[in-house]
Amino acid sequence: MKQITYSKTVENLRKLLRDYILKSQVKSLVIGISGGIDSALVVALAKPVVDELQIPLIGRSISIQTNKEDEKERARLVGNAFCTDFSEIDLSEQYLIFKKFDDMEGISENDIAYKIRMGNIKARMRMTYLYNLASKTKGLVLSTDNMTEWYCGFWTICGDVGDYGLIQELWKTEVYGMTEWLALNAETTDEKEALLACVECNATDGLGISNTDLDQILPNWKDRHSDTRSGYAEVDEIFIGYFDAIDRLNKITSPIEKSNIISLINVMTESPVIQRYLKSGFKRNHPYNEQRKDFIVE
């Protein structure tokens, strides 16, 4: 992966956000603070912009039953360091009401399909809360998704969404690098400590499905890596290599070269990372709409 220039990239992202706020005339920015690196990076990028424009950056740490204390503590560090309005919300009681409607007969709470369903409910509850808050404050919801998650299908439809994506086009590896750069150039000790805490922790979505993101994305990651930052670097390398091979296949004309690249792509396709990419394509094309030309008769 090519190294990006963080100083200039950060400057560009902040300018784009500033321009968007002025054009849209929103009165606040709202974000869910998870205690993870993605939301930490987004608020660190947004803070100087909202300070200049004098609008609130509203952060909420939303716990729902399965969030661990270390996640909550990191969320506090980030929220208090960067947000102009930060508080902690617990939606566990409301979640348990939803949970009662699920027929549990013959199903263990450790069943992975059940955990995913419940995780989807939690993600959708979090986003419902944030969107209501954004509507109340005449603002928009900041997305915390990155490009690696996008290709992995590692988000909940109608759950992990936002109105504006600052880091949607950044690989997870770049998210780590940019957050670390911001920490080293932080204005206050609180900001530095909050960002570094998120750089150093293992990534998790807090939904109780698995201990880390990579347990779902790259199940054998612990065989080669000691932390999720290193594991995510492998995931990014797999994606970049795969997309590069697809691009080369579409450009070359030599039958022998085509055959060699097809063989390479077939090997790459066996990776659990690429399997997730292929199986989650429906998410990147959601909602699926039938084309007018395919059903209209005049």
C-alpha cells in the first residue's frame, strides 16, 4: 500500500467537511462514540472545523448490554477530549423489549446466526437514537465506516450508516496511521491519550457477536498477528492485491497472461476475506431496485 501524506490529507478532509457544512447549512454534527478507532478519528478530524464554525459536535456513547467497560472508558476519553456535547446512553432496557419478540425455542444464545440478528437490532437502535438527535438539533449524522469494512460487508444495513462519510474512502490501515499521526500532533494531552488508547486496542463492534472484528473477517488471524492493527493490514493487502489482479485482467490481451491471472484470482478467491466480499455484494447494492426498462410496457 502506498503511504499517503497525512498532514495534507487531514487538511483536505477538514476543508471538504467545512465546505459541506456551509453548503448544507446544518447546525450540528452528531456521532456515536464507540471507543474504537474509527469514531475517534472522525471526531478528531471534525473538532477544528466545528470550533471554527461554532456549531456543536454532539457525541454519544451508546451501550446496549454487550459493551465492555474498556470500550466505555475509551469512549469517555474520546468524547470528553473532542466533543462539545458528550454523554453516555444505555439502551439495554429498550433492547431487551425487542429481544422478547424473538422466538428462542431450540436456539442457544451462543448460536452465531442468533448473535448476528441481535447485533443488527443493537446497531439499528443506536442509529435510530442518533438520527433522532440529529433531527432535534438540525444536524447530520457522521458516518464512521471505512473502506475495508465496506468491502467486507462489515456493517448493518439500516444500522451502521450516516449522512456524511469522512473516512469511507480510507483503508483501515490508513485509519490507524492517520489516527496515530493526529495523536502525535495533538493540541492537548487528553486528545493524545484518547487517540492512542484507540490505536492500541483491538477492534470490536461492541455487538457481542465476537471478541474482535477479525474473528469474523479473518478467522485465523491470531495464527500470524498479535493485534488487530496488524491483522487488518493483511486484510487490506488481500483486497488491494485482488482488485489489482481484476484490473490487470481487464486490461491485458495475451491469452497466456490472462490464464495466469485467472489462476491467481481463483487462489485469492479462496481467502475468507474475498469470500466475505463476494457474499456481501447485496449490501453494497442496497436497496436493489428493478430497472424501469425491464418491466414497463407502453
